[in-house]
Amino acid sequence: MNELQINTRKTILNTLDLLGSFSKQSEYKSSVPFVNIPAELIEQWSNHNRIKNNNWYIEIWTENEYLLLEAFNKNFQEKLVCLPKKLPDIPQILENENWIEIMEMAQDINYYFTSNI
């Protein structure tokens, strides 16, 4: 893998880690209190999603990893449309069942990646 691929993989896995962790989202909020953390994480994931059809991106993942990311993205997109237009920030967003489901999906996929390193 080249440097771009290595950095992209790390960034995507970091985003999944943040999406799946209340404590890390809270820490993130503490470090940048002026940022709406859920909106930021949605944007980070959307950035990754924009590049997913490039060959260099596909090469980063095993076939199974790529399929898992695609399944996560599909479910993520379905949950996004159910979130309020004015997205609550941390900690209020944790009262939203769709955000909780996004976090649980991210935890599941993150577990896969961290247990298969």
C-alpha cells in the first residue's frame, strides 16, 4: 500500500472507532467544543464514501472488509435520513435511537477490524 492508502485506511477505521464510542465522542467534544460532533462524524464518513469506487481505495481492503464497509454504509445512510434536520450534539444525540443504532453498527464493524489485525 502507498502512503495515501495507508492514511485513508487509518482515517476510516478511526472514524468508525469514533462513531462507535460515546466516550471518544465526548472527548472529541471536549477538545473542540464549538463543533457539532455527530455532524462532523457524518461528514467524515461521507468523505470516505465519496471515494469508495476508486481502484486505489478498493485495494486497501480485503473483499470481506470491503463488503462489510458497504453493508455498514448502506445501513448508515438509512439511519441518517431518520435523524432530525437540526442534529443535536453530544450528549443530547444519545437520546436518539437512530444515532444509538449507528453507534452500535460502528461498534460491530470496529470490533471486526480490531479483532482481525
